[in-house]
Amino acid sequence: MVLGRQLEARQIEAATRIIADQGLNIDSILRLTGRKSIKNPATHTRACIQFSLRGEPLDRQEMQSKLMKLAAEMEMDFSFQKDDMFRRMRRLICFDMDSTLIQTECIDELAERNGVGAQVRAITESAMRGEIDFKESFTRRVALLKGLDVSVMQDIAEHLPITEGADRLMSILKTCGYKIAILSGGFTYFGEYLQRRYGIDYVYANELEIGEDGKLTGRYVGEIVDGHRKAELLKLIAQVEKVNLAQTIAVGDGANDLPMITEAGLGIAFHAKPRVVANAKQSINTIGLDGVLYFLGFKDSYLGDQGKL
């Protein structure tokens, strides 16, 4: 499957050449997105084409590497999945929150309000690149929030920049009966705000300690939700919902999302850090969050009005 803002013959030809070099036969080609409008061509901002392949690649790792290189050079994304019974029977999807469902890091927003933005951003970026331990970085960042009035959190929540495609994706997933979870290294306050907005089933994140004076103490309550904990929670929720692990999906952008992305039946790196893209089997870097729908086999024509932009 290849997708992007738009797909041209040169991109499709380059992808099929890599497929052919690996000894795979193309049995069919299917367009999952609608045709571009002749009257309003600027309104169509995504394109996806699915290739049904037969055979086994001569060197899957080499093919994956070439497709990743091609994706970066030609502004497109790809997904290579086994077409088995689980592909169209996914039932549980777990999202990271910061820089995935929303286009910000909530801890950075809080830090800006407390006058320590630059310090916290530097630690955040280092942690997301996997350069320092998440638990250590989290403790250091939370300590810098000490003294911030809790009322600031409501204002931030009400102005969260929602990621492109998130509204459409959530609406369709709920309509189709998916169980949805937020597994975040961010904070429960913002996760619960999104839970109310979208009807999300589970939220696991970190709890900030609030003093009797209504200000943050610079400490947190309970166990930190780090990468290892995210993978554990994905498996736990799947068990509770009686969902086979092969039917699970995980979507995230940071190094602390890699464990759940690796554990899930379908792991997707979304506009992710280079290390995450390099280690994830699927990635989306060119379009919005609703690109996940095509990886699940959805076709715009199936969705009626919901499939429209």
C-alpha cells in the first residue's frame, strides 16, 4: 500500500519496480481513496493505492529499506502487511497522545506557562530521541512545573491543537466498534479531556500531584507510564477485551512508543522521530492521522459521508 498527499505515475512505477525486483507478482491494484475532483482539485488532500501481492520477497529487510528510502525521496508512505484474516479484523487501537492525537507536548505547554519552557523542551526532545531514560527525564521535567496553578491546565486543554484527520478517524473507529485507548507519557488531565470529546474507552497516563493551595507540587502520583508500561497496558487491555494481540494497533511518534508499536499486530509510526521510523514496519509521514484507516483496509467509498474530507 502506498499513500500520500497525491500520487503520480512516477511514484507508483518506482514502488512497483522494487516489488518486481523482489520476485513478487502483483495480482490486483485497488484505489482506496476517491478520485480527485475536476471542479475542486485542491480539496482532495490524500491518495492511497493498494497492491495485492503474491509470493514471498527475496529479502524482506532489503525491500523494506528500499521502500523507506523511496518514501523519503518521493514524499509518500507505504505499508507492507500480510493479507491474513487479522488484517481486516482489528479490534483495539492504542494511541500515544502528545504529538500524535494532538500537535503539541502538554508538558511543554505547562512549562511555558511556568516560565521554564526552554529547559523542559530540551529534556523532552532528548527523551523522545531515546538519548536519556524516560523516567529520569519525566521526573526532571515535572519538578520544573512546581508552583504552577492548576487552573492553567483547563485553559490548555480547551485549546489543544488536534492533529489533522483525528476527528474523522475517531468518528469512523467508533462507528465501526473499535475499542480505543490513549496510552500516554503525558498527563491524565488532558487524556481525560480527549476521552470526553471522542468517547475513548481507556486512558492511561501520568497523574500530577496537586497541593492544597491548588498548585502543582513538582511531583507525580503513582507509576510512570513509560515505554515498557505502554506495551504492558496494550496487552492487558487486549486481554480484558478478549482481543487477539494480532488484532491490535498501536500509533505513536516517540522512542517511548516503540515497545507498544513493536508489540501490536499493526504498529504505526506517525510523523515520528527518525529512530522510531527506522524501527517501525509501517509509518505515516505525509498525511493526517486518518491515513491509519487505509492501513486497516478502509476504502473511501465504504464510508459514505464519513469518508469525505
